[in-house]
Amino acid sequence: METLLSIFIGISLSAAAGFRVFVPLLVMSIAANTGYLEPASGFDWVGTTPALIAFSVATVVEILAYYIPVVDNLLDTLATPLAVIAGVILTASTVTGLHPFLSWTLAIIAGGGIAATFQSITGLTRLASTTSTAGLGNPVVSTAELGGATLISLIAVLFPVLAICIVGVLFIIGVKKLRQRSAVPPQK
């Protein structure tokens, strides 16, 4: 059961990385620093003071940068590979009780994959906001993304089963939205 919960935590934190790269890393570091979360073997550094400081600074910079016009769209381009990397690290650093090969395979496929999917959804949402509101609606999108990343990260650490359910529902809704946007309009 502990292994399953650790998988739920990792995948849920990885989904949050699709909204904001550093928020779930900061939440995980705080949880590890307070003893609430035990990182997987080899990831003890997550619970150190230097990691907490680094994730705090990175989180503040990321949050502020998303409120700067034009920079927010540039960040979405850069955030995609960073979200995948963060998703892999988040899952690998929380999953316990599995052989390292299985843990890393799960981290790459599930952690990186869910982070990439959620980052794609947020990137397309920002693009739609930029197009439809000339960027004036982007601060609202940024605030919603920050709220989503924070909420999912906190729920992941505190209530992993609830978090994975929320992530699952958001994933299904998001994938449907992605398919709708990528559907080719019928030819006349």
C-alpha cells in the first residue's frame, strides 16, 4: 500500500509540474524538510536547506515571470522540457518499494508523460488567451495555473488518493480539450 501511495504522490506532483515547474518541487522539499514526506533512496537532497532555498527562489521567479507580457508565452516554450524533467524527478524521488529500474521507468513514462500533457494543456490555454484577449487575460490564466499547481501539490502530499483522482479527471478533460483543438475542421 505504501508503494502505491508513493506512486500516487509522484504522479500527482508531476501533473502539478505541468502547471508550474517549481511549485511541486517546493512543496515536496517543504514536506521532506518537515519530515512529512520521506524521499526515495538517493533523493535525500530534496529535504535539505539548500534545496529548499533554491526551490523557493525558483518558484518566486517563475511566478513573477508569468505575469510579464510576452515573457509568459516564452516561458511556456521553455517550460515544456523543464516540466517533463521535473515530472521525472518528482516521481522518481517519491516512489518507494520498487526496483530502481521499475521506479525510473515509471518516472519517465508516467511522471514525464503526465507533466508534458498538463504543460501542453496550459500552453494551449495561454495561447488561446493571448489570441482572444491580446494577452490581457493571461494574468487570469497565470493565477489559475498557480492555484492549480499549489492545490494539486498540497493535496498530493496530504491526500494522495484524492490527488490521483483529481489528476485523473483533469487528465481526461484536458485530453478531450486537446483533441477538440487539434481536430481538423470538416472540408467544404
